[in-house]
Amino acid sequence: MKIAISGSLAYDRIMEFAESFSDYLLPEKLNEINVCFMVNGMTENFGGTAGNIGYALKLMGGTPEISACLGKDSYRYIEWLRKNDIATTKIHVREDEWTAAANITTDIGGNQITCFNPGAMRHSSNLDVDGLAPDTLLIVSPGNIDDMVNYPQQAIKKGIKYIFDPGQAMPMLKKDTLLDAIDGCYLLMVNDYELNLILDKTGLQREEVIERAGSAIITLGEEGSLLYHNTRQTIIPTVVAPQVADPTGAGDAYRGCLLSGLAQGMSLEDSCIRGSTCASFAVENYGPQTYAFTEEEFTARLATLSRTA
């Protein structure tokens, strides 16, 4: 099975503020904010949903094909992908935009202020769905909104299986578009908060959304995830990491490893268990594409996970 990943590529610029934002913000002056936070340097990481998912899939020995849009500063990301032997042929470059970037500042209390410039992500990745092989599994993850609307419909017409992963793009998707994408998907993947947004937007009950999708994975952070498949609910426990440095990208690591399992013909349950294992490696490092592991390390940690149905 071939894997195509539609989503975003972005630079994540992370800064740490050694004090508390609240000490610099006056409640009675929130309508007149003019403050400067002096940070302790900056770390830039490669991010974006498509990049993060593709990175995890490649670590598991897969061959991801990423469809996303980069800007005129694309060369560093392209070099990174090629260094990791990830195909770049389906990446579209816009020379009139900067690559999407998330500028994240975290204070001593863990509070965050993020400024996100979508840049090139405003434009379609120009994925030729008709040109995909019939056995391709496409994951439609958060990225350009028009792509998230159009690719599921094109996949349905082509008869290609797709995973619908709306994520943080949920508020921008209209009710009818959301339902059409859910109805035609092979698998719906959301976290618990995103599922509640779907319920609020569509007026459906939880069971109705899951029934329309057929199969669904609902991630619950530290509490693991729930798999709904063949009218059965399966609890997928969390693999406990020895240390937690940064949860950013853990969900994408889960997805990439899930795709690896499906590409190898594994069941959804076994693929989810592998996804949970991969996520535990991701949270041990700062940045969504900075972790690595050997086959022996992965197998050893996988063995610690017990199933609870």
C-alpha cells in the first residue's frame, strides 16, 4: 500500500520566556497592550502536520509522499526531507510567499502565545489525486482549507481510501463539507476536543458521527486513545515515556506510525498500538522531528504496552 500525506509544512520557532506573562499584562489595560517579552534565545524546528507524519512514517521504514506547499525559503526544509530520504516530488513551492511559520513563546508557567503565519499554506498543494495509484491510502491532515475540502471528494470519485484528520482546521470547515468528508472516509481521526467541535457544528450525537465514519480513532492525550471499528470500542493505552520534554508532534507521530502499520497490512488495533508507542518517543525531545529510535528500542517499548478492551 502506498501512503500519500496531504497537510502542512512549517517552521516551528520556539522561544522561552523565563518569567510569567501575567506579570507584564495588566487586566485593566488588556485593550491597550504594548509589551515586549525578552526571551532566552530561539530554537527552530521543522514542523507542520504533513512533515511530522511523514517523518514518523519514514522512521518506521515507510515511504511517505508528502503533498504540501512551501514558500521562497523552502530550501532548508527540502534539504531536511532529502537528508531523511523523504520524497519531495509532490511538494509545491510558491516563490511569492514565505513558508508557513509558528512562532511560539512559552512562559515559566507553561502558558503559550503563538503567532502563526500561514504563508504558502494559503495555496493549494496541487496534489493530483487522479494520478495516485489505486492502492494508495491518503491522509488528509490540517493544511490548506480548499485542499481539505477537495481532496476527500476527489478521493471518493477515484475510489481511493482516505483518512480524514481535520485537527485544528475544524473551525474553518463548514457543516456540509465536514459531513461529506466524514461520510466517505476510511477512518476519522480526531482528539476528544475536536470531536466535540464536530458534534457542536453538526448537531449530531457522538454515536452518529462514529457510525457515519465507520471507523474512528479518538485520541485522549495522556489517557491514550479509543478505537471504534466494527461496532466495537477498543481502549489503546498510552506508552509511558521515561521523560516528557515536549508534547508537540506526539499526535502526528502516532499517525505516522499508524500509517506504517496499515501499509504493512496490520489491523487497525495493532497499528494504533504501534502509533501510541511511537508517540512516546516523540514527547521525549523538543520539536516534532527531532526524535529517533532503533528497531530494538521500539520493539522493547512496544512490548510494555498491554491491551485493555
